[in-house]
Amino acid sequence: MELKEAIDLRHSVRRYRDVPIEKDIREQLDEYAFLLSKQGGLNIQIVYDEPECFNVRLARYGHFENVKNYVVISGKKEKDLEERAGYYGELFVLKAQTLGLNTCWVALTHGKSRAVLKDGEKEVILISLGYGESQGVSHKNKDLSVLSPDYAGAPDWFKKGVDAALKAPTATNQQKFRIALKEGNKVKISTAGIGPYLKLDLGIVKCHFELGAGKENFEWA
Ligand SMILES: Cc1cc2nc3c(=O)[nH]c(=O)nc-3n(C[C@H](O)[C@H](O)[C@H](O)COP(=O)(O)O)c2cc1C
């Protein structure tokens, strides 16, 4: 399965089965995390078989159950750190989905992670990882006329990009982004209003748009 196909299958999953991740799947995940860390200038670590981080009241209150594996995304404090964490983290999320795993981005509802940070690095966000009790459910979408007013008259590649962007996870499903078609094949994506984790969301949404539209069909404005 390609990453693009995983977009339709992915939903946040917070309750997991008590099944360890197999050795060969771990190897594929580790390899991909290493590659993405390099490409994104990030430190993406996977912590396996560690139940304590999500065994706290906050996580239980957030409806997390049986989380024993998680990904920690960290990086040097730079202006675009959050957006990069979103973009490369979502590539990881989709890869995990192709391998039959489920995930959930987790900014708040977790305890202390076991990630080992290097000097000057900041922990940005976690992603829970494992075999879900269910496959989750589709989220509600804001109106297309709000998120992408150019949609109706736009070329096919743009529509596919927006369709994929609508399926992107955003913090509290806030979908505070706008996608506009500019002159030629330029696409402008921006955040709209205020809210938590907007830059992370933006990176995630960009990742989905690129996979849906095809990078070869457009340029970011
Ligand atoms: C940046 C970010 C942070 C998130 N933080 C949390 C969190 O702390 N706790 C939680 O339960 N879900 C969290 N989520 C998951 C969102 O609630 C979820 O993605 C959204 O409701 C859309 O649902 P879906 O992922 O099933 O499409 C987060 C998602 C994103 C993108």
C-alpha cells in the first residue's frame, strides 16, 4: 500500500490491543524514522514496550488505553520546527498505517516520555502507536467554501489535494487552514485565526495536500 492510500484509512485511535509490534515491522519503522529524521532535520525516536508514559491520569482522561509504544518528535529550536514536525511526523503516521498499525497525535494527554534528547533539542510532540482496538472513525469537516473557496472551478489535481488535506488530523479537529489556488500552478496554504498547534497542523495538512495533488503538479506559493 502506498502512503497516499493510507490517507483514507487513517483515523486517530486511542485504545490499543495487547499485541507487541513484530521485529520486522519495528525494523521498517526504525528505518523510516531514521530517514525522516535526516530529511527533516529532526530527532524522531520510537519508544517500544513502555506503558508508563500513557499510564497517567491525563492520558486516561483523554481516553487513551493500553498505549505501550509511541513516537517522540524533537528537534533544535528553530522557527519552522513545529511545521517540520507536523510534515515529517505525518509521513511516519501514514507509513505506520500501511504496515497495519494505528496512531494518534498527542500534544497534551500524555505523561513523561522516555525520549533521549540531544543538547539544544526540544520535545515537540508524541504519536501513540500500536494495533488499535478499532480503526477509528472519520472526523467531521468544515465547509469546503470556508477551507478552500477556489475548489469548485479548480483543476483535478487541486481538488485531489484539498480532498486529502480535509482528511488530515488537526488538533481538536480545528481545521484552521485555508488552501487557495493562485496564478498558474501555485498553491497558497495558510493558517486561519488562532488556536493551539496551528503550525503543526499546517505541516500535517501540507503533507496530505502534496500526496493528494502530486508534488509534480504544483508549487507552494
Ligand atoms: C497537533 C495535534 C495534537 C493533538 N493532540 C491530541 C491530544 O493531546 N489528545 C488527543 O486525544 N488527541 C489529540 N490529537 C488528535 C486530534 O484530536 C484528532 O486528530 C482530530 O480530532 C481529528 O480526528 P482524526 O485524527 O481521527 O481524523 C491531536 C492532533 C494533532 C494534529
